[in-house]
Amino acid sequence: TKSSKIYGFLDLQGMGRGTYDPTLITVMGGGFLVSMVGYQFVKGHNIMKNSKALTCPVAQKKSCGQFNVPPSSGKIDTNLIAGAALFGFGWGFGGLCPGPALFLAGAGFPHVLYRWWPSFFVGTILAQKYKDLQALSDKK
């Protein structure tokens, strides 16, 4: 990950100075296209008619039941905003997106193994504890 690319993309004032770097849009566009093509093979989530759409994940037997993509509630609430802010803060503070970080950790990069990876696990545990507490308070 080149941090200069990320900073160049996020620095919107660079548009006025002529230093704005929009190349990260191609990465986002590529991710969107791959996702859109992939969803064409999931029954009920395809835009184009596809007779070979999957009803079950490829690696499982056909008797596994219906392939399930969790629906979006479409609701923008405090949890969504807080989660997005924490994700963005963690990405900016750590300097790594989770996808490349997992790759770098697997490749044995020490700074990722000793700094990012433990923070990732602590954040995951804290998020689960928060969800558990929230579920308990909703039951009352």
C-alpha cells in the first residue's frame, strides 16, 4: 500500500492545487465490477437473467439449503455510523486496509504481525462484547 496514493486521493483540497490523485477510484471501480459479476451467480440477487445462478455455495452439497446473503435494513443508525468511523479510524491510524493486512501478516511482515494483527483481534473482541451487551439490553 502506498500511503501517498491514499493521501493524494483523500486530500480534496488538492483539486484546487492540481495535486489531486484520483487513481484510487479505479481500485474501487474494479472491486465494484468484480462484486457485481459475482452477484450475477447468486439466485435472487442477480440483475441479469441467469439460468445457472447458484442456490447453494459451490463448496457445499446441493442439500445445504438456500444460499443466503443477509439483507440490508437500509437504516442508517448509530451503530452503522460508529462502526464506519471506527473502521476508518483504524485504517487511517494503522495505515492498512484489512485485506492487504491479512496478506502481509501471512507473508510474515513483522510490523503487521506485532502491531496491526493484535489490534485487529482486540477490536473484533470489543465489537462482539458491545453487540452482546446491546442484545441483552434489547431483551429487557
